[in-house]
Amino acid sequence: MPAGESEAIRIRPLGPDDSLDELTELLHRAYQRLAVMGLNFTAVDQESSVTRGRAQGGTCLVAEVAGAMVGTVTYYPPGGKAYCAWYACGGVGHLGQFAVLPGCQRRGIGGQLLDAAEALAAHDGAKELALDTAEPAVHLTQYYEQRGYRLVGHEQWEGKTYRSVIMSKTLATQIPDG
Ligand SMILES: CC(C)(COP(=O)(O)OP(=O)(O)OC[C@H]1O[C@@H](n2cnc3c(N)ncnc32)[C@H](O)[C@@H]1OP(=O)(O)O)[C@@H](O)C(=O)NCCC(=O)NCCS
């Protein structure tokens, strides 16, 4: 998408015909900025098989512009595999693999992906939606704070060059239809 061009953004679930290699390439390109900061996020260089496993563990959403995949996030509902104590709490869903292609950032695509994931979580009856990121990536912790996420804890995962922050957002209560 050339700079300045405005095209409709479509958010949809990852489909069986989507290329896991394309999705992995998107993740690598987006996370390169973090690699340059010395932050060895898994998505910096993960294999497509890892992308597949992480996507299939939850609901993987993709953002599409003019038929091209430009962003992604995966939503994990409450009650699934928990990597930290906060994620294991009742009613807490979490996010992962959040990325927008560098040339498409700062146009609200990431915000739309988060809106869609938060809507899925609220629909599931989740009370909180959580995520983790690297403590030194202050631009990210500030971005999430602006989106209503607050600090709820820290983790030092094995093999990581950084300490992680766990952030969480309290979701608005859903009023059931009818
Ligand atoms: C984090 C990430 C997914 C955000 O995606 P994005 O599409 O750039 O997100 P948004 O456009 O919604 O918001 C980004 C910024 O652009 C601003 N913005 C949003 N719409 C805008 C617009 N139309 N014009 C100008 N700026 C805009 C937002 O206010 C925000 O600014 P801030 O960072 O100062 O708060 C993206 O930067 C990325 O892929 N980063 C690398 C990978 C990564 O860090 N992943 C998360 C690991 S935890």
C-alpha cells in the first residue's frame, strides 16, 4: 500500500487457503525492529510450523488491504494453555503474534486488529484480555497503555534476552442479545 493511499481494511480469520509462509514472512518483517533492539522475540525468526501452531492454538485474525495480508493478531480464549499465572486466571484471554507490515504501520490497522480481538474476547465472556511484551520496548508498553492495558506482572522466560511485562485490559461487560 503506497504511502498516503487510503484503502479499505478488512479484518478476517485466517483461512485454510492462506499461506503460513506469507504470514511468517509478515511476522519476520514486522518484528525486525525488535530484533535490532536486541529483543529476541520468537516471531523474529520462527519457522512456519511455529506460526501454524501458534495460530491454530487460538483464533488468528488477519488484516487485508486490496487482497494482501498486511497484519495479524492471534486471540487465545480463557481456559487454554497458560504461559504465566495471570493467563491462567479465570476469565482471562490473551493475545499473541501481533504485527503489521512496516510499510502499513501507523494507519490504525493494529488498532483495528486489537478492536476485533477484544470483541472476540468480550463475546466469549472474558473479563480481561492480556498480552505480554518486552519491558525495554517502551514504545509498545506506551501503545498498549493508550489502548487501556495496564501492568499486571513480570515474567523472565527462559532464553529471552529481556524481561517481559504482562499487561491486561478489563473488558466491557457484554449485554446478551434478546
Ligand atoms: C505494534 C504494531 C502491531 C502496531 O500496528 P500499527 O498498525 O502501527 O498500529 P496503529 O496504527 O493502530 O497505531 C500505531 C500508532 O499509529 C498511530 N496512528 C493510528 N492511526 C493513525 C493514522 N491514521 N495516522 C497516523 N498515525 C496513526 C497510533 O496513534 C499509534 O501511535 P502511538 O504508537 O504513538 O500510540 C506494529 O507497530 C508492529 O507490527 N510492530 C512490530 C511488531 C511488534 O512490536 N509487535 C508487538 C509485540 S508485543
